[in-house]
Amino acid sequence: MLIFARVCCKINLLNGDRQMNINRSLDFYMARDNLIQTDLWRKGKFSPNTISLIRNNHRPASIETIVIFSKMFDVKVSEFIAVGEDDEQA
């Protein structure tokens, strides 16, 4: 079970705390699908400013944003998050 607070941030898992790097997840799936940042705001119906703020770590991604990204890349939310997890304790 995942308990979300702020997703660019901490994700509390049953087996401990891990850090999620939203950019690591985005980089992985954007490379896989051959997308650029412009494609994110066009396909996800985000403003260019929103994507820029998230990508530059000036704004955490909301749960709703994570769900939109996972749908955009056709993966489960848990899979999207797992790609960006850091195994080191914070």
C-alpha cells in the first residue's frame, strides 16, 4: 500500500522510506516512447509552465499528475513510481 504525501518527495512503503525521483521516471518513459518535454504537456494537457516547474524540481508532482503520467505511458502508477525510486534511505 502506498501512502502519498508529496510525490517528488517521500513515498512511505511497508518496507521503509524511499525517495522518488519524478525526473528519473519521466526520463525513462520519455526515452522509451521517444518523447520530448513538449509532448508531455500536449498529451497530458498540462501547461508548459507546469511541466517545466516539475522537471526543474520547483514544484512537486501531485498524485493526479502522477496518475496522468502513468496513463500517458500506459503503465500502472506503481510501475511509474518504481522506476523513479531511490533505494537509499533519506
